[in-house]
Amino acid sequence: MQRSQHRHHRRGKIIIIIILIILVLLGVHHYTSTSARLKSSWNKIIYTSNNNISIAVYSPKTHEIYTSSNAPNHQFRTASTVKVSILAGILANQEGPLSSHQESLAKKMIEQSDNDSTSELFENYLGGKEGLQKTFDQFGMKDSKANRSWGLTVTTPKDQVKLLNNIFYKSQILSSADQAEIRNLMTHVESDQTWGISASSDNFAIKNGWLDYGSNEWIVNSIGYIKNNNGTDYTIAVYTDKNQSMAAGQQTIEQLARVTKPILN
């Protein structure tokens, strides 16, 4: 009787171990297949371009950030995408919600990409370059470096995805009210500024940046959050420069957005 119970118990343990091994293998396969599919689709666009291009995407399904770049050590200027960092930094470091004046400035900064409002928030409420660098440090954005001219701040898509994850997923830095404030503004960006990572999507939050700057020529960037019709979602950041025109940069970003969506659907 005892021997029979022992055999039954051992058989049960073996079955549980087999099930766990299968689940692990399925998880590994899903991660590797997602990574391989994304890189295959992205690289057809990235490596046939003369522009500097870098992309990062986070999937809550796999809890992984996927990246690709034809300029892996390149420092990308943020242009107006840094406005999300500025707002996140203010909310993270002041007690209580935005004042009515701050809220008015933030609305103009994110929804309209107004530069005067941004400069006032940057200097008077964030603490300028030092405050922005503190924000990057708080959010673990190790490859981002603040500039006194906020639009010339340098970053990587992976760093921006870390920030976006604190806005759209769990955060120990931003409160749920802080997150809601930023999300709301990023989902109400003016219609003429909703190009980029939003391509082929109708449920998104976004902030774009563009700047014609010296040898970098046209800097064109797009960061944000996508929710698919089936409920899956992801954060995404695409940075480009050396574009011959703003339209060329937009086209590249939208090509990458379109091939990303079905893989993470």
C-alpha cells in the first residue's frame, strides 16, 4: 500500500516537472520567435536606409524590450520628444498635482508641442538641465544626457521605452494620478502631430519630435503607446536623423510602426 502511494506520488511529481519544462520551452520559443520576427521585419527597413535609425519596443506579454539600430552607438537628439520627460520629472518631484498654471503649460507643451510653454516648465519647475538629468537618473535612463537647450538632449529609444513603461504600466516613481495626467495629454495630441508610431493604429498615445539641425539634417522621432483591438498593447520609440526631409523621417517611422503592429497583435 505504501509502495503504491509512493509510486503514485513520484509519478505526480514527474508530470508536474514535465509540464513546467513545456511551459518554459513555450515561453522561450515565444520570446525568440517574437524577437526574430521583429528584427527580420525591422532590418529590411533599417539596413536599407542611409539615415541613422534606432527602434525599441516593450511587450508586456514577454516583459522584454526589443531593439534594432543601424547606428548602435549614435547619440540621438530628442527634439520635442523630451517634453514627456520634462512633464514626468515635474510630476515625480513635486508634492501634489499640477497647479492650474502648470496644467495649462503642460497641455500646450504636449498637445500642441509649444516650445515657450516647454521652456517655462523646464526652467521654472523642473530645474533646467540639472533637473532633467535627475529625471533621467530616477527613471534609469542611463544613456540619456540633458542639455541646456532641452531639444538637443541626447537619448536612446530603449531609455525612452523605460520612461514610457513608467507611464503606461507599473511605476514606483509616478503615482496613478501622475500617470493618468501624462496619458491623457498624450492621447489628445493635435491631429496634425499624430503621425509616426501611430501608423495603422486607432488607439494610441503619442509625442513626436522634429528638428532641422546642422549635420544631423532632419531629426524626426516618435514615441508612445499602442493598444490593439484584441487588447494587446506595447510601448514604442523610434529615433532617426540624417533624413533628407521631415517627410522622409516620418515615412521611415511609419514603415517600422506598420510592420511592428501585426507581430505584437
